[in-house]
Amino acid sequence: MKGQNEKQELANQTLQSELKFLKSQINPHFLFNTLNSLYALTLKKSDLAPEIVLKLSEMMRYMLYECNEKYVSLEKEVNYVINYLDLEKLRHGKKINIHFQQSGEIRNQLIAPLLFIPFIENCFKHGVSHQIAEAFVDIKININGQEVSVEIENSKHAVMPGAHQKKSGGIGLVNVKRRLDLLYADAYELKITDTPTTYKVTLFLKLSPHN
């Protein structure tokens, strides 16, 4: 029994170490992309730069001081997403139609931090950023009791026949999938639908009562 307890404790420590490592990779990845965008605006001496600095400050405060726990408030996590989308709206203006919809009771729920952002960031990095017109990002979050469903869809630039299309994704998506496996195991479903003109992520999470 002592050997089993020690083995379980080692497994838990390994799990926590891997989760910390995976989360630490997400934060700098997002920060790098955001600062690049901010730098571009400062070069243009855009009036949007100060507002983006304030939004980024709020987001960094959340990442640095509130995401150190295994689970965070779902309400704060969604607010982080809203701040991110506000930042993208400021950057892109009317070039991209960004729509966000939330329904259900969001309070008194806990969730693993920074699960949604890699998928949303992917919309802008690999999807709409390559479009000239009619680009869109649609995000729907629905909370039903302890069940959360998220739909994230973005338009893509249609690829001409025979042309090579760069694969969507990156380190952010790989890590978030790994975190879902570690934290939610059989309590989540993830579906990705990739068509020539759209990319859609559907994520279903069942939050545990003790969370």
C-alpha cells in the first residue's frame, strides 16, 4: 500500500509538472503575437495603441496572477476571451466581422485556465489574416449546468486547385489538446471541421462538481 501511495504521488507530481510546462508555453506564444501587433501599430503612430496597451495589461494581469491555480473562474476566463476579441477588433477594424455570443449561467463555475485562447488565436493567425474581404470569426459559448459547449468558426482564404495550403495549428493547439487529455480525460469532446473556406472547432466540457 505504501508503494502504491508513493507511485500515485509521483504520478500526480508528474502530471502537475507537465501541466505547468504546457501552460508556460501557451503564455509566451500568445504574448509574442500580441506584442508584434502592438509594435506594428506604434510604427504607424496609431491612436489605437494606448487602448491596446490597457487591454493587454488586463490580460497579462490575469495570466500572471490568476492562472497559477489548476482551475480558475469560468467567468474570468470568458472575460479574458472578450478582452482578447476586443483587442483583435481594435487591430483589424472593419476588415473582419467578429461575433461573440454567450448564453447560460456563467457564475460559480471553475475551469482549467487558457483552454479557449489557442483555438481563438488560431482563427486570426491561420484563417482570417490571409483574407482580403468577407472575413469572419464567430464564437459561441453556452453554459448548461456544469456542461460547457464552445463553437469557434472562422473563414479561410480559398486555395486554388493544385496550390499548397499551410496546415492550420501550431504549438498552441498541440498543447491545449494535451491539457484537455490530462485534465478532463473522458469528460470532453473535441471536433475540428476543416473545409476549403471555413475552419470550425467544437469543444464540449463536462465540469466536475468538485471543481
